[in-house]
Amino acid sequence: MTLLYAMRHQAIYLDTAEDTSRFLQSLGNVDQLALDTEGASFHRFVDRIYLLQLSTRDRTAVIDPLPIGAPKELGRLLEDPNVEVVFHDADYDLRLLHQDYSWQVRNIFDTRVAAQLLGMRAFGLAALLEKYFRVKLDKKHQRADWSMRPLTRDMLEYAAQDTMHLLGLRDHLAEELRRAGRWGWAREEFARLEQTRWEEEDESTAFLRMKGARDLSRRELAVLRELVNWRNDVARRADRAPFRVMGNDPLFDIARLKPTTREALAGVKGMPRSLLERAAPDILDAVRRAVALPDAELPRFPKAIRWERDPEFEARATALRTVRDAAAARLDLDPGVLCSRDRLEAVARRNPSTMEALREIPELRQWQVDELGPDFLVALGPHRKAAV
């Protein structure tokens, strides 16, 4: 157990099961805590939790789960509905906590969400800490490899700052939400976060979601698929992030050029020389497999959902957007925070005629119905027809 950092209070680094258990048990009947996690998706093929940062009002600990596994006492705290857990931008942390430990946090406050609902345009943690506490976060470890061991002292100090001020920040934001009459908005958003889970991506179709894939022919898509599968195999074996094996730009260039020789492959812009030396045969084999595929087996994009043709849809969506934008200006909110495009379109498709029908649209929050519903119904009036 090593003393790390002193600001408002001191932080300790915990890397044994005994010290971690003793610290967590010493928290007693705490009803609020701040939490952050550090993964390594920028460096590793499979992301996981490499560090846990935890703060109460007067104590901070940086817990290393690699030597001790999941700290069960922490899981019990996070899943206790009587303990409010404060995050900044909880989505990623919640997904990792569920993926690695199967924990479901039950009582969430997200300072990023709170700041957005208050109309703040600069809602990153660094901006908020400077605004409220005049604390400047050092960003030099933003892309640090948290899977490395041992961690340096300044990396641990950097990690400790991520939670040390979060409870104080939570207090400021909660008070402002109440004064603005938006506390109910925030509570609904926080409750929805409780259902956040890590959703496994279908690796076999991930290449179709790469930026630029829709610009390729089906034959080029087949080459891209083979190359992505090859890259993932190499990255998985080395436990490296795929882009660290080869970037996307060279993959796309190879897919378009379909080189058949080592010399042609060497001419691809951005082709790493070291990779060319050891992997040229595998890359060329991937290209050959794709080129040899029968036309009937070439990949294609799945058909988009076809909505029944509705000539009034765009007119309704435009009318709703006008209402949303006017309300956003009045409330000093980013329009996308007030009601995102996909939610507007869900309303336009359903074309509700009553508040009850609006409340049944699953994409909408109830606070959005309360704030926008009456004006939405007025805007939809001239376009009224049976819902699709």
C-alpha cells in the first residue's frame, strides 16, 4: 500500500486483496462514492479493466485488479441501491464493469449528462473541474497504456484525480439542476443508464461498419473482409489493438488495388516495412481468396429497414425539428441533447395525436414528452393521419 497524492485528501494505491478488502470495509455505511475505470482499448485487442479509481468525501484509492481480481466488497457497494455512484461519462465504465465483473450499478449520477442537461457546451471532466474548482488536469496520460506494469507514480497520481473531485462536482451540478427545474430530467437519464451493458459486436460483419466501406465494390468488400479477418487474428494473438497491426487506410488501399506480388504490396502507402517482411505471404493469400470468390458469395450490405412509403414523413419531421430548435434556444440547450434526430424521427413515424400516444413511444424520455409534447402535437396537427 503506497501513499500517492495529496490535494483535498490523500490517495492510496492498493494492489493486494488484503489491503483492498480492508480499505473497502473501512468505508462503513458510505452512501455516495465516485468511481472511474481505466481500460486499454487504444493498446490491447480485448479491452478490460486495468485500474479502478474510487473516492469518498475524504478518501481516494486506486485499486489494481490485475493481481487481486474483482474486489467483491466494491461490487456490493456499487449494486446497493442506497449508494449513489458518481461517474463522469458512465457509459464506458458501466460496460466494462458488466463485461468483466457482471456488476450492475443501481444508483447513478453522471456529471457529463448533468452538465449537458444544464446547457453546458464544454462538458469534459477537465473543463468542468477548471470551471468549478480551478483545477487543471494534466492530459499527458490520456492515451496511456494502463495494462503496463509497473505503473509509474505520475500515472497513478493522474488516475487519482479522475475521481477526487467528482463528489464535489456532483454537488454543484445537482444544485444547478434543481434550480433549473431539471432534476427530474437527470434522474430519468440516470435511471436509464442502469441498463447499460456490453453488447458483443458481430465480428463477421464489423468490416461493413468501417468508414468508407460503402464506397467499395462488392469484390473490394470481399478483399477488405479477408484483410480484416487476418488483421484481427494477428491482433488477437499479440493482444494488440488492431490498428496497431495495420491502419485502416492501407487496408482500404489493398482492397482497391488487389496486389498480387510482394512488390506491389510494398507500394501501398502506409504499409509497415516490418509487417511486409513477415506477413506479405499471408496478406497476398487473403487477397487471392477474395479475388477467387464466386460472385454469388461476395458480401453485400444488409437491406435497410423499409418503412411504408409516407409522403408526409419529411414534412412532419421538419415541423417537429422546428419545435425542438425553438425550445432548445429558449432553454439554452444543445438541440441534440433536448431531442436527438432519431427520437424526432420516431415521433414523425408514429404521428401521435394525444399525449398518451406520445408517452408510448419508447425512444422518447418522459421529460421530453412533458417539455415538448404539447407543441409537438400542435405541429403534427396539419399532417395528421393514421400512424404507420
